Amino acid sequence: MDKRARLDTVAQDVARVGLSRMILLVAVMLQAAAAAATPAEALGNDKTIVVVGQRLTSTERALAECIARNCPPKEEIDASLAHAENQFLAGDYVASRRTLLKARSRNQKYAKDLPVDVADLIRANGRLASLNGQTNSSRINAIDSLDVLKSGLGKSDPRVLMQRLIVGDNFAKERRIYAAVEVYGKVAKQAADAGLKEVEGLALLRTAVLYGALASVEPAYDYQARKAIRRIQDTTDADLAPFREAVVTLERHLQAGNKAHDVEKTELAKTPLAQRTDKAVLVYAPAVTLPERSKSGSGVVLMTGDPEPQWIDVAFMVRPDGTVQDVDVVRQSDNVRGRWIEAVEAALAKRLYRPLAMAADRPGLRRIERYSLIYDVVSAKASNIRVRSNVPRIEATDLTVDKPSG
């Protein structure tokens, strides 16, 4: 079996626990590194994660009025994104994506003049496609967004390279590990050649985290994981210092294995006051492990291949010492059932954040996240017919609105 086939085969074993672990590790490591290293212009003006905080009827009316008066395309794209985000927050994933599809149809022709805005729209479309279980469409949208940015900004622009990383993330999510590693490696080289050290670090870190997830399932990949870690550790550029610090944590997690939570908690307790933060910086997050299906099918996630996702909004407090308390489901979809909610709550309760720069008797910082249980659209066995998989996955979206600093 060649290297590519072997990687993708092992990735099948990562699908249930390892893949979710990988995605969480990526989020943890990249948040810690990017918060300190990545300039806003490198990330681009990503409008897909903004929580608009307006009534659904207000954004619906604003979009309709904008279209009616033939408003400028940039304004219409913003109005479409705002309304689609509100529809998502309300739990109507299908309508949210429909809004984005219509907006793309109207505004695709402006890609040459507004590459960043149109790319934002396409990227958001891909995000909603994933949340609706359309992983193929999600990947295609990520590539389309990349093509728009390349044509308008040039292939070495940091926003182009960041979007290429998103394409790699889509490959990883689909368990096409070899393709993801190739993308990350290409971005790392392009960024290094262009002197974009922060983007280079993000690409290198993704490779290390991805191999780390594989190694947690198949020990044969421990070598590749440690090699990827060493590649970052051997750098000397000051701009890559946050990434060197991040892989120290990653390496500690790999060595600790199942005891990573306890080891990390001990390390965090040593954090000096000068290194504490006023933001919630995630350091350790266990995978959300879905319960096994019993023979009777009762009391667990029902494998029915729902056409629409189940979702929950979970609020929790990050205490001054970085631990989590008061995990509470504050909203949920009407079709929620099974014990997957308990799995989410259990995983959140074990999270660890960097200790906060506040007195120990303060309540801490409140966070809220959306968890969606999704059944992807796949090809039926021995057929080209597209059906819903009977194996769900969970996708998380941070809904927290952080207070502006300063």
C-alpha cells in the first residue's frame, strides 16, 4: 500500500473519535498561536463568523429593501451575509444557505471588482453547505473562493494563502489526509518565500496537529507527528515564536496520551501572573465522543440520517484558573434527541483555558457555542444515489461576542 492510500486508510479510523480530536486540536493550537502572531490583514475580512445581534425580521427587511433599490453589490453582499447569519442563529440552516446561494447568483459577476467580498460570500456558502451535510459542496466552495481571491489579489497575497489553508482543512474534514498535508506543505513554502512568517507558522502547525491526531489512533504515525513538531521547534525567526510555544503544548499532549488533561492542568497552574490573559484562550479540549449505538437503539443517538441537523446552544463559564463550570444548554432545535448532548457537556466540562488575569473570586468569562449534529450526504454503496449517512458528526461554532479591548 502506497503512502497516500495508507494515510487515507488510517484516516477512516480517525473518523469517529480521532477526527473530532484533530479538529479540536487544530482549533486549540491555532487559536493560541494566531492570537499572538497573525495580523488581521492576513486573515482577511472574514464576515462568516460575525454574530449580527439583530432581529430576523430586521435583516430580512434590510436585504429585501437593498435588492429592491438596486443597492451597490458590496452593500448587498453585506446584507445577505447578515441575514444568512441570523437565519443560522435561528436554527434554519436550509434557509440560511438558500439566502447565500441566491446572493452568490446575483453577485458572482462582481468577482473581478470585489474579490474579497465575493470570496467572503462564497466562503460563507461553503460553511453553510458543511452545516447542511453537503461536504462536497463545502470543499468546492472553498476552492471557488480561493480562485476568486487569486484572480483579484495574486497568488502570494496572505488572504489567498489563508484561503488555501481552508481548502486543506476541508480535505482533512473529509478524511483526505494526504491531500490536506500536501496543501499545508505548499502554503508553508509559498508563505516562507513571500516572507509571511505568521502564515507559514499556521501551515506548519496544521501539519503537526494533523499528524498528532493520526498518531493518537495509529502509533505508526508518531514519527511523522514528532518530525512535524521538530520542524517548528527548529525555527529561529522571532515571528514564529508563538508557534514554537504551541507545539510544546502539542508535544506534551502526545506524550501524556489519555492523561493529557491532568498533565495540562498541572502545567497551567504554574502560569505566572504576567502570562495570564483577559481573553479565553483554549489550551486543552477533549473530543466529543458520541455514544455507541446499542442493539435496541434506545437511549443513544438514533442513526436515522436526518435531513436537517440537530443543534444546541451551550453556555459555560471559564473560571479564573482556566477550568470550566456552569455548562448549560440554553437553546436547542425541536428535533434534538439522544444522548449526544451529554457527550458535548462532558467534553466542555473538561476543557482547560489559559488562566485569566483576574482575582480568583471573580466569576470568569462567559462563552456560548453552537453544536450541530449533522448527517452528511454520501453515495449509497454500489450506487451513485446520494443519501444521508447513518453516522453523524458534530460541528461546533463559537457564538461568543467578545467585548472590544481597550
